[in-house]
Amino acid sequence: MRSYLSRDQLLARLRAEVPELSPREVHERMQRDPSLTVIDIREEEEWLQGHVPGARHISRSFLELQIEFIQPDRQAPIVLYCAGGTRSLLAAHNLHELGYENVISMRTGFSGWVNAGLPFKVPRALRPDQRERYARHLILPELGEEGQLRLLDARVLIVGAGGLGSPAALYLAAAGVGVIGIVDYDNVDRTNLQRQILHGESTVGVPKVESAIQRLKDLNPDVEVIGYRQPLTAANAFDILRGYDVVLNGSDNFPTRYLVNDACHLLGIPLVDASIFMFEGQVTVYQPADPARAIEGGPCYRCLYPDPPPPGEVPSCAEAGVLGVLPGIIGSIQAVEAIKLITRIGRPLVGRLLMYDALEQSFRTLHVRRDPACPLCGEHPTITELIDYEQFCGVAALPTPTAAISMPLPVAPQTVAR
Amino acid sequence: MSTVFIPTTLRRLTGNQSRLSIEGATVGEILAALDRSYPGFGERLFDSNGQVKRFINIFVNEEEIRTLQGLATPVRPDDTISIVPAMAGGV
């Protein structure tokens, strides 16, 4: 007859096999080694009521399936805890079967931690409807609840509600970015609809920022959309950009590109830059140095293109055309980079220029380096405030001045609150 | 022969070809050969001093030639050269 164990016998055997530490010992070890992997294996609802600061959460039912995303090294020490110290013993045994050699169970679990008077953290929780809406994000170990909360707290400014700005705004709104600012002075016209998927037949003739607000609010009422129906200029750029965490550039002219680059650098805001032409696109991230967050920083637009082309030398999309899907791809890549910057996951496209060719169907990545002689971000900067960009580029940022542009602008941006 | 990627903005000069195979020992030699085969190309690349215009970057494989040896950067037959001009389009 097959031998069996009672619950108590199994636990006694595991206690003999699995090393245990008291909450106080775990706490001391975490202080000594902040990179120690501590995993809370309780259910989601238990985690949300409070957990050990610095711990990661994987429900026990997903532990074997997800552990490698958090700690692939089989020799690394891993501390598991549950509510009382029993489930973590069983879970330690499961990890041992995967080859993890240094798994520790925290004796008495989270209740022991709290009773010992150790600090714990009650995470901000998502509402049930948010939990449903962002379910596919929440199960990604790289994002999870923490990443989603970062997105909900984030503010992203999109310059231009056009070809690039449309897909970027849609995906960022869908992802739950808390505040999306959109700068565009233009109205929707029918030639936009071949690629500017924010807008539709029903909003032809309507200001693009209004059309964008309508569409984005419908997609995700969680998102606050702020429209700036005005051209971005050296006079208003700081006021508009200040306070945003990330800026996406989807403008269509060189003066605005240099302006956005300079303003972002001077304000210390990472800029996800992209441009498109016919069948080809370029994307990169200009990340100013941020010593407080140990971010070294990369090149800026002026490192890559110190001077603008003379007027007329590079044709515009209006003159040469653009495949409608192209900005869909490039603007979506901008959204990916913005999400990575906000949630601090992956490797941002800093110091790398991604080139996409739709006809070749190829992606290539080129290295871009910081120029020590860059007048903006180099060793001896000469550009320390915004300049006259139309003069710098020898061209007007606004191709055809219209009545709408010269009209006095509303003092407050149009805002649709949550 | 090295492979040269031609940007969309300059393809009208190469009969819409997006990549060309060109012989040369340095970047400068290859770009000069490109100009001989496709007249007018050099004018779009170089300023009056014979330097690459400042809104155009030339890469050998993944590295920009200003960080290498400029136009004198040696090129092997299996290298790829990318010409990357500034583009403003976004809408």
C-alpha cells in the first residue's frame, strides 16, 4: 500500500528541509541587501491589504510560472512569505523542485511581520472597473499593479494631434496614462483621415484638440485630456511643457522640432521624438541627465542634427506624401517608449535611432552619441534659453497663417476633467 | 562591394533604389563613386567645403562617421553605410 503523509507530517518534514527566518531576521537581511528577492505569495486581496515594503507579489498559484521573470538565478537567495508561514513552506518546496537552492520561508508570515512592529506598506489599489480594464497589463509581471498605478499617475504631452500623435494618444489613453496633454492649433480636414485615426468624418472642421478629447474620453474616461489649441512657440513652450513627465513629438516642421528639443532639455523632460516621410520613419528618445534618479542622459536632437536643412531642401509630407499606416507604426513605437519611461521597464531608445522602412519592411538601429560640442547639452552650452526658431531654421513653423492662428487664444487651455 | 542605404528623401536621384552596392576603401571614396553614378547626389550630401552637411548623418554599420574617422573612415566590403538626413514630417 502506498504510504501517505498527514498535513502535519508533511509540514514537519518541510520544516526540517526548508530554512526559515523570523520577520526580524528577514528585515535585517533586506536592510543589508536591498536587492534581496522577497516574494509575497499570498492572494491578490491579501497583498492589497498590506505587504512588506520592497517585496514582489506572485500568488502561490502562479509562483512556478512566473518566478523566472523575477529571479532566474537558481543560486540567488529568495525569501517567501505568506500570512502565517505555512503556505510559504509549501511554496519553497515547489521552488526547490525548479532547482532554486537557496529558498527561505519567513516564519509566522506577514502577521508575524506586523506583530513584530515592522513597517509595512498598503498599496494604493485600483478600483474594480480599473482592475477589469487593465487586466492584461496587471498580469504582466513587468507592469503589474505598480506599473499600472504609475501610468495612472503619469502626465504625457503630445505635440501634434496628427499622424504620429493619433496612434500615440490612443494607445496612451487606452493604457491609462492619467493626464494626456495635446498641443495642436489646427482643425481636422478630410485629407487628415487617411492616417490621423484620432479623428473621423464627424469631426471634420472641428479643432483637432476637441476631436481628440472626444475620442479619448470615449476610449477611456479615466484619462484627463488637456487640449492646447495654439501653436507651440518659444513664448508658451515652458508654460505648456512644465509638469509633464514625458513629451512625445509629432510635429511637422523643423522650428518646432528644435523648440521642443530645447525646451525638454532645459526642463529636464525626456522626449520621445519621431519623424516620418513617405515610407520611412525615425524614432529615438532624448533623455536629459537626471542625477537624482541616477540617469546618465543621452544625446539630444542637436547632437544628431546640429543645423536644420535650408528651407525647401527636405520636402514635407504634404508635398511628397506619406503612407497612412506609417505614422501608425512609428507613433505606436513612441507610445511604447513613453510607457517604458513611465513604468521604468526595459531599455529605452536612448542613444539609438530606430529606422523603419515600410517598403523594405526593415527595422535598423543606429547608435547616436552625445556631442561634447553640442550647444545645448554639450560641455560648454551656449543655448541656455529658448531662441527664435523660425529665424534659426530660416522658415516659418506655421506653413500657412490663417485666421484661426492669429485669433486671440483662450487664456486657459480647454480641459475636460475626469 | 559595400551596401549603401539611400534615404527616401534622396531616392529620386537613384531611380528609387533604396540600396546600392558600391566599391570603395573609405566612406569618402564610396560617396564620391555614388556621386559619379548618380549626378547631383554629392551636392545633396556635401557643403561647399566638402564636408557632410550638418543635418545629414552617415553611419558605417551602426556608428556615425563623426565618431570614427569622418570621410576617411575605412570600409570593408561587408559593411553597410546608411545615409540619414533630418526629416520633419509628423502629421
